[in-house]
Amino acid sequence: MEKAVLGVEGMSCEHCVKAVAHAISSLESVKKVKVDLKGKTASFMYEPDKTPLAKIEAAVTEAGYTVVQ
């Protein structure tokens, strides 16, 4: 398992936090998702061999938010 932190733009409320957390946690091998509204980040543990980071970023984008580096 590796830890990753993504910057996420476009979140403005707790609904947004839940939407981003759901988008990330619904993917295979992703655990311990924590979304920080104030810090505009999403941190999580994942297995890159099973779920590449690009797939996680795509899930956040599909949920309507922007991933920033």
C-alpha cells in the first residue's frame, strides 16, 4: 500500500467532500480516504498495481472536481 495526496479544486461544502470521498473509495484497493475541505486535498492509501493513480484522478474528475498537482 502506498499513500497519496491529491489537490482537489471545486469543493465548497460537505456534500462535495462526501462526493469526492465516495468517488475515490469506490475504486478497487483504495482504503483510508480522507478529504479535507479547508485544505482542498484528498489523501488515501492504495495499491498502484491494482488501481493506478491516473484512474483515481479520473474518478475525481468524473465526479465533477478538478485534480491539481
